[in-house]
Amino acid sequence: MKKRSIAALTAGLAVAPLLAAGVPGQSAVAAESRTDGFSSPSGSALLRGVDLDAVTIPELQGRMKRGSLTSSQLTLAYLRRIDAVDPKINAVLRTSPTALSQAVASDVRHRLGKVRGPLDGIPVLLKDNVNTRDMPTTAGSLALDGTPPDTDAELVGRLRAAGAVILGKTNMSEWANFRAAKPTSGWSAVGGQTHNPYVLDRNPCGSSSGSAAAIAASLAQVAIGTETDGSIVCPAGMTGIVGHKPSLGVVSQSGVVPISAEQDTAGPMARNVIDNAITLSVLGGHDAAAGADDAFGLTEAVTRTGGLRGKRIGLWRLPSLGADVDALMTRTAARLRAAGAQVVEVTPPYQGRLAELEFPALLSEFHRDIDTYLASRNGPRDLAALIEFNRTHPAEQTCFAGQELFEQALAAPSTTDPGYLAMRAELKDLSRRSIDETMAAHDLDAIASPANPPAWTTDCARGDNDVIPSSTPAAVAGYPSLSVPAGFVGELPVGLLLMAGDQQDTELLSLGAAVEHRLKAWRAPRYLPSATPGR
């Protein structure tokens, strides 16, 4: 089921009279949310004075409470924007046939004063490795492109219980970039290639490519991504949005297509920190009935101008990402210092050893965890059968033919093997020490680094150009990380990656809100066909 047109979605809607009654000025929605996204200077679609590029969840909830906006209006505007804008970037695989009826149900709750919390009525997109009982979940692979899973992922259940409108599913790097030795991020056999909204011949990074590109293009208020190492924070940085990789265990991985239980986590992606924080409060099972202003206690941090005074931030420069990125980090550090932060240069230890050990450990874990997941789905029942499926389906080889990682994982030691167990134990120890020791030695509130280089050109023959070490310490340790827009190299966004200690998600989001407020680096994409800067 590909994206459905707005006409198809509304034609069979059993609650159409309620929709019309509940959407004051519905004709204005059609007129004002033209959704081409290209005619206005900011590239945004306007909905009765709402700038979809800039509005936050608390602002939307305030309008819903006052009766000047409904979830039906908001959902319809996003669906129309997907119809108009997504053909440029190919980020949304499918929209939910029940999106508008979900919105109508939220409107009824708002009228009756039975709002379930700050996500009630807010449109959310899901990466297509998150199980949904009413839409296919494919991880980008034709092997799973059939009957939907029997049940929702636990995180989807939390979103539904909080009243969120599940708008649809986003494209992703097939099997979360864990199939081929030279993959192309943003490509899957199911969805094709996702493009970077800022410069269309550039890559969005992976594997939460569609979620990131969709949010950058304002195709939903929030999207869900997943990360094993870099797959939330790199796409967020590359597309100029905010992405949060939570501490391991904060968000349930039940019903999410795995790579490794030791590192996998889902997390929110949005155009601002407060929307990330509100979404995480629901994903993590916090009080869904709390007001939007209370979610993780971050509204004050978002609006506070002195939030960086006295904060100590360690800057890990990573000059290997290029002189332009390094110059941007110098300017960023100067702006943070001007806001009262103390910025010191650091180099977290043990990075060479982490790079040496991580991949072999992930191979063993992937074989274990993907076999368990496949056994719950129709299609290939284990990794060996999946490898054979790819060999016999030419459509799986149209961008890159390889499945070397699958084959290496099939031959990898079991997760009961003493050699594997020693590797994972060393990885956990060194990754945590790399962050803990650096923060303790300099009395830091967080470590900062560039989240990404300027986006490289998408090239199926070459594959990705993405050796980006900044995400690894937090990813392997299971510690939180957060990418916040830092600025641009030419037309291409670069994110500032912030890392903190275990379970310090609240503190990291609060600091990220203060950094976001100071840098004000976000701007809407212009959908340029090509550009010179970057690689």
C-alpha cells in the first residue's frame, strides 16, 4: 500500500460529517495549506496562521485548547503537504488510511475536555522498522512487504494511548544499513531512494533517512527513528533537525526490527528540542496525562535565555570531517562561550579499540536477534532464508547488490561464545569510560562534537561516504546523545552532537534546548537540485 491520495482518504471516511463539523473554516485549510512548500520564503505551508516549519507541540495544543485549531485540520494539512512535497524527496512510504479518523477522535476528546496529554492529536510518522498492526512493516525489504505484523510495537501502543495520530511510515536504509559492505543510505528495495531536502542530489544519511527528511520538509510534527550507531543523530544533523538517541532501555524495543539488543533504541526526531522531549516522555512511559508544559520539565529550558551560563562543554573537534566543519565548530564554540558556557577541547580515549571491536560484536548479535524477529513474521524465517531471498529477487539488487554483512553475521560466533562475550564486555567498559572519564576529568555537563560532515552525493555505485566516529561512544555505551542544528556548510546542514552520562536524558535535553536557543541555526530547506559545497 503506497501513499493514498487525500481524496481516497476522505472519500470513505465514515465520520465525514463529524470531520466537517469539527473543522471550522475547512475551506480555509484547503486554500491556506497549498503545501507546495516552495512559494513562500521560508518554504513552509501555512494553516490558519500556523507555520508548520516553526510551530511547536505546546503551541499547537494551546490552539486546540482555545478552539482555533483541530487535529483534523492539522492532519489534513500534513497529508496534503505529503502529497505535494514528498515526490521531491521520497521520504514517506505510505500514509495511514485511518489518519483522519484518528484525528476526528482526538477532536472529540478535546471538545469533551478528555485530552490524553500533549501528543493528543499530533501527527507522527514512524520509521518502517517499527511494527504496526494496520500497515506493513518491512525494514525496507521486499521479504517483509506483505501481511502487517500481528501487533503494534510497544512504543506504537504508547503513542496511540497518548492520542497521537499515526500518520504513516517512512522510508529507511534497508535493514538499517546492516546488509551490504557498501550500502547507500536512504535506499531500500521497498521505497527507493530518499533525498536530502536541502540539496536533492545529496544523501540524508541513514538509517532513519525518511524520518529525518520528512521532518526537515515539515511532513509531520514528529517522527520516530531508530539507532544502533548513528542512525538517528547522523540523519538529524544531515537534514538540519533535532534527533535524540535515548539511553538504552528508556524506550522499549519490543516490536522493532533489530540489529543488536545491546545497542538498539528508538527515539524521537523533530524540528525543535521541546517536541523531542514531549515525545520521549510518552515513548518512555512517563505520565502521558501531564500537560505539554510539564513534559520532562523542559519548557522553561527552551525559553530561558541564560540556560548556558556556567555550563561546561567538552568540544571534540574531529578535524577529519573537514576544514569547513572544523571552522563551524570554532564559530559554534565562540557563540556558546558568549552565552556564558565554558568550552574546553577534549579527545575521548579508547576510540581506536571501540572501532576495532564494535562491528564483530554486532555481527553475532544481529544473527541472534534477527532470527528471533523473523520467526514472528510471515516471510523468511531466519537469516539464512533471508540471504537466499535476496539472491533470488533481482529487485533487491537494483542499487547495491551486496549482502556481505548478512553473510558475515551468519558465520559469526554465537553470543554464548567466550570470545564474543569478552568483546562485548570490553566494549561496554571502554565506551562508558570514554565518556565518564572525559566528563570527570574536565567537570563537564556534556561532550559536544560535529554530528556529520556536509552531505555527500548519493551514488549507488560508490555507496556511502560516512566514516563519522562521533556517534560511537554514546551508541556503544548505551548513553544518550542529541543532535541539534549547528549551522551550514554552504547549503548543507551540520549538527552539533551532545553526549552525556547514563540516563541523563533530561539533563541532555535541557542543555540541548539552551544550545538550540543560542544557535538558532535551523532554516527551512529550499529543495535545490544540486550544490557545490560538501563531498
